[in-house]
Amino acid sequence: MNINWKQKLTSRKFWAAITGFITALLVTFGVDNMTTEQVVGVVTAAATLIAYIIGEGMVDAARGNGDESGNE
């Protein structure tokens, strides 16, 4: 089974699932609300950054191959 990590890491559904899973774990282990909010914020920020970097890399790669469909 081959996993397309570029597609996974740029998927909003994937990051929503990760965030939901982490939130559920924090609640299960009785972590206070402030810490839970901070962890969810960090995961969301990291997901946004990763998706942006991979997306821009894909656009740059397409430009390098002569495909001018990418926008800045």
C-alpha cells in the first residue's frame, strides 16, 4: 500500500482528523482547557504551514516543468 503523503499533508480533512484525535486524547487524560486550546492552536498552525509549503513546492515544480497554470 503506497500512501501519497503530499496529498495527505495538504488535506484539510486529514488535519481536522489529527486535531480531533489529539483533542480527544487531551480531554481523556484530563488536561485543562487552556492547555488543550494551546495544543490545538499549535497543531492547526503547523498544519497550515505544512500545507502551504507543500502546495507552493508543487506549484514551483509545475512551473519548472513548463506548466504555467500555478498562481502566486
